[in-house]
Amino acid sequence: MHRYTLALIAATLLFAACRGPEPQPETQQPLPIVTLHGKSCFELTTRDTVPIIDDTYMDVENEFTINWPSLDSFPPATRRALILLAFADSTSPTLRQAGQRFLAQTWVDDDDWEILGRRPIDSVLHWPTNNATLVGDMTDYGTLLQFSVHSEYNVAYAAHGTYYSNNLLVDRSTGAVVSLADLMDTTHVGQLLLRALEEVPLNHDNGNTTECLFDEYKSCLPQPDGFSLDSTCSVITAYFNIYTVQSYACGMLFVDMPVNWLAAKAVLTPYGKKVFRLE
């Protein structure tokens, strides 16, 4: 279920960013942050006995906190991309509605156990539980806005939980999503990322190497799940969530590419050069 969600997020963000933004040099005032919070707790009654719990009940607890500016001022495509980033929801028209759908999630696949009943409860009564927490924040870089979401999921009958972290960069002046292709030529990005893992000391220092990669990615990495910029726009970090290119035990893979290294190894777009202050 989570691998499908991650693939949907990555595909939609790339689609939303297909039109390159035009950067504007003027200084922007910080955007006011609006906090959206929600929490739910309910108990499911199942037809079949749930492993580990060893009974026909299972508690579910979901909670989210989103610290973002209002999305009303952004173009429709960007609003949809941000809602998808937050809640993996491609159909809800607003962030609030997507949040309500998130709170109602049971995290039980239809073919696991037939759900016979569902009742709200004030707090968790039985452990282990199905639970999900999600936190979204935004960093204001002036002309660029970096949205981030970190989510963690635990299923009562699973061996361990899982987590995902995703980012989305938005041009403040145009409201357009900024894709990796807006900044640089991504034709051979898979080989470029492998080269960065081998050549950039920062990657080794942070424990990000090629050692844990699945065999199919040792010669070429796929398109990353996303990327982020540091506060000085001097390092671009591509990332792969767990299970994308390596096992859960190895965690996420982050590939740091300092701009001075990147400029010598890849073709930067005119927009990318302005973002990296190379012009």
C-alpha cells in the first residue's frame, strides 16, 4: 500500500512541475503560517482473529499537524500537488478535506480481515495498534518555498513500522512547482547520483554510499523520489525513501550535490543558475 502511495506522489509532483517557473529577484515578505491539526481514535471489530493481538478487535489512532501557509493563493495545479504531498490524496479539493480522509483511514487492506464494526473511542484501549502520524512544515527561502512532510505508519500485526519524508519546492513569485528538471538536465541523473555518492565527501560522512543499493540500481539509480535545497541554495539533496532503492534496514538514501560540484558535472538550466546564484 505504501509503495503505491509513494509512486503516486512522485509521479504527480513531476507532472505538476512540467512548466518551468520564471524566477523573480524581488524580496518577498514571509508568508503567515496556518496550523491545521487533526486526531482520531477508533476501534475496529474484525471477523477473523488478528495476529499478535490474538483477538477480533484492533484500535486505530491517526494524527496530523500541518504548518503551512494558506493554499488559496497558489495555482490549482500547485494546490493539488501539495495536497497530494501531504496526504497522498489526489481527489480531495482542499487540504482540510484530505486531512479528514486521512483521519478515517484504518490502514487495513480489504483482503486482510473483514471489518464488522467501528466505534469511536477517546483513547487507545488495546495494544498494539494501527497508527499514523504526519507532520508538515514549510521553510521560506524568500523567492522559494520548501514544503516538507514526514509521516510514520505502524500496523499492529506487522514486524515493524515504516516512514516517509517528502519535499516540494515552489517558486514564490509564480506559485509553480519547481522540479529537478527545472534546475538541471536530468537525462542521465541516475549515473550522476551514483557519481555523487562516490565523489562527494559529504555523502560518505553522512553514511550515504552505494553499499546498500539493490543490485538493479548499482549501475544506474532511478529518478529520485524528490529533492531539497539547503537554506543557502548551495547544496541540492536528492532522496530516495525506504524500499525505493535499498532495504528498510538501510533507511532512506540521501545524495548531496554541492553546487560547485554539480556545476562541473551537469548542465544547469538558466533558472537553475539563478536559483544557485551562479549568474
